[in-house]
Amino acid sequence: MNTTNGIKTAKDFEGYQEEATLKELVGKNGDIENVIEDSENIISSNFLDFFLNDEAVEQADNECTEKNLINMLDDICSESPPSDVSGTISNPEVIKIDESMLRENVVDKENKDPFGNGLGARWSYNVASFGLYPDQPENSAIRAIRSGEKKRILKAKKPYNIPAPVLVNPDISSQEVTHILDTPVSGVINTKEVMGDIKTWMKKAGINQTKFAEKVLEKTQGHFSVISRNPTPWEELLAPGKSVFVRMYNWMKLSEEEKNKILSAEKVSMKKDLQEKEKKTRFTFPKEQMEVLMGIYEVNDRPGRELIEDLAEKFSLSSNQIKDFFLNRRRRAKKYNL
DNA sequence: TCTGAGTCAATACT
DNA sequence: AGTATTGACTCAGA
């Protein structure tokens, strides 16, 4: 699993990670394909049950109202752990599965791994241990939810260069470079094709993402990585998004010599080494919070103010953090068709 | 004031 | 070391 936020990548579906464990469980005569299929059914049906108790579902008849979700949140946050548990937590290397769960396609949702995350793969944000595992160690992130503990955001100082590139190569001025790369393109750019060309060229030229993104696009490596994975169609891009592809399109028109000039041009930071900026640490939702957020997202990807406030309070986070979660989630789910 | 798109930039993952 | 992920910030538009 290479993500914690439910965005699944190809590897999540390959089944490679849990295969060994499953094979051990079912034995060499077991049909691993069926086991995996069964387990996925278990997971998808029971996951939501946890978030919508039967009564609520009957009453609301699939209508997942904010009220229901808020009540559910209250239940979850006040629930004490049951005593009989066979599940285990997050480390995919040590997944344990109750074999009967797999064979009978039934889970005792009272006290068995209700998300089926014992299998690890279906929900990439791993095991749901919220209020379920009495053996949870004292320092479990569960406590962050129950006791309203807030994850501390530590700050540190670190030299920081503001990316304000200035080309100093005498042969080619920054204006010229900008002019060449930002020359508007008439018509439509095939973004996928351009990205494919760029990646091919990068490989051949031995240029990595960081260098290309910073020197040519004046963007960050991370951003390049994102847009390269699944290029947005030209018509759907806004002006800033288009300009990045214009640069790549124009880049491919340059001769290797011109490219090299630009790539080898030194960059100077405008504000020099005076820069010392606070380095933030990136907050990460504890997995239990992620479970709840994703559970809610599954039934309501657009929570209203009340739910958001409620979540923020229970998680001891700001409502902006909750809002951002759903915002980013919706956007990325749409982007990657999840 | 709320959203989505574009990004940044820390940091998780390979 | 290079790439992917993702919380949060910025800007426009409604």
C-alpha cells in the first residue's frame, strides 16, 4: 500500500502483498482467487454497516442524512472496546485473518474485523481499529480521537531558497527562454501525447523529474509527478494548467542544443541565502480518523457545516482541515476515477 | 463564504 | 536517489 488516503494505485489491486498470507491460510489446495473475491464482498458490505447501523439504514432507507452520520459519530466516539476480538492492526506484514470469515463469507460484525481489513488490500488506508481492539497499545492513535488529543505541529527552522530563477547564461536570456517556452500555441494540445513525448525524451536524455520540473517548467517535482500521471484533457484545463502544457509542447520543438542551453543555465535565487523560513511539518490524519472520514465520504462526500464542525470538534482539528480533506478527496477521486 | 483548480512542499514510498 | 502522495494555501468564480 503506498497511500493512506484511499487513492488506490495499480499495485493495490495486484494482490501481491497479502497473497503469501492468504496462501498460508487456505493451504496449497485453496482457491486463492475465490478467497480474494469473497473477502472483497465481505469488506464492501460490512464497511458501510459499521457506519450506518441497521436501524438507521432502515429508517433512512439509504438516505444518509447528516443527522445519522452525526449520531453515528457520537456512538463511535463513546463506544468502549468489546472484549472478544480476533482482528489485528495495520501492519500488512503481519495480517491475521480468521479463516472462517473467508470461507463462509460472513462476518460477525459485533466483534470481528468489520471492515475486512484483515485482508489489507481493499481499503488502502488499512485496518479499522476504531473502538474494536482491546489490545490496542496505549500509544495507539485511537487515543487521539477519544481523548481529543491534538497532533502537535512542530516547527523547525531551515534554510530555504525561494524559487525565483534567474538565468545567467549569457547566451540566452531569461526573457528569451520565457518567450520561447511560453509562446502561445494555437489550437488544441493533446496533453497525453505531449506528456508521453516528454517522458520519453526525459528518459532518453537522462533528465529526472526534479530537474525538468524546476528548470523547464518552473514547477515542483511533486507537481510534475501529479500532472504526468494522468494529464487533464486540454479543454478541461484552466489557463494556468494550460500554460504548463504549452511549455512542454514548446520544449519538444526545441533542438537538443537549445534544450541543453536551458538545462545547463544556472539559476540564482533572487533573495539569496538570507532566506530562512519556518519549515512546517505536514499533518497526517491518524488512521482511525482517516477510517471515519473515509467511511463518511463513502456515504456522503459533501458533508454540511454541522457535520464538519462535529468532526472537527471530535478530532480536535480545525474545520478547515476537515473541509480540505473532503475537498481534496472529491477532487482526487474525480481525477483518478475512484 | 464556499468550491474547484493549480500548486507547493513535506514526507512516504520504492 | 528519484517518484508519488497529500495536507494546506492561493486565486477566481458563484
